[in-house]
Amino acid sequence: MSVFVLPVILLLLIVFCLFRRVKVYDCFLDGTKDSLSLIKSIFPYIAAIFICIELFKASGLSTIVSGWLSKPLSYLGIPSEITEIILLVPLSGNGTIALLESIISDYGVDSYPARCAAVIAGATETIFYISAVYFSACKVRKLRYAIPVAIFCTLLGTVVACALCRIM
């Protein structure tokens, strides 16, 4: 039943536009023209984020920093096996999925690190990518506390997720 929701809404929208004598195709083309200008203004920010993410992973810095953070995070109940995924979640969704696959194949699906990694990968967001896209679209230059608060909330959610995975 839910498969038909989007096509029905689209069909109802077209029928409504025909009833009101709106040129649907012309409106669609106007929308695509506006989206191209938006993409043109956002693209440099997205490219910069992707380059920084690849440099972070390719340089081995993510492995080094995760080694440093594994001991302090273990005091919070976070397994040391998933510290690298915690570092990559705010940066890259695809990198997170690749690390999740690696953790699941190494430790098994029902293991504590795999369950924690799966919850973290599924419940967190790529903070820097989303910030680059939304703040550049709105022309916001001074982010103030947005990114530190988002990182803190992600860490707090990670601690709670690992605690819930431990008791479940």
C-alpha cells in the first residue's frame, strides 16, 4: 500500500495543476533552473569537504587519532574497536558504512562492537557535510556553536547507544 503513496500524490498534484490551468512542465523547468544555480553555489563547499575527508582517511590520521581516543572512550563504555567509526561518522557516510561492514565481518553480527557500530552508523549524521550544504545554501558564514554542539550531541548519543546495546 505504501508503494502507491508517492505516485498518487504526484498524480493528484498534476490533476490539481491541470484543473487550475497551471503549465506543469514550465513550472518544472523553472524549478530545475533554480536548482542548477543552487548546485553551482554549493559545489565548492561540498568539494572541499570531500577532499578533506579523503585526505583524513588516506593519510592514516584517522587510524592514529582513533588509537589515541580508544582508551578514553573505553571509560565511557565505547568499545575500542569502533573508535574509528566514531571519527568518520561526522565526516563521511560512505566511509562509515565501509567501516561498519569491516567491523561486522571481523567480530560477527551479534557482537557488542558490531551492534554498537550499527546503531551509531544508523542513528548519526554526517555533521560537516550537512553543515557545508545547508549553511552555504543559506549564506551563513559564522557558524558559532553549531558544529561543537552537534559533535557533543553525537558523542552523547554514541555513549547512550553503547550503553543500550550493552544491556539489550
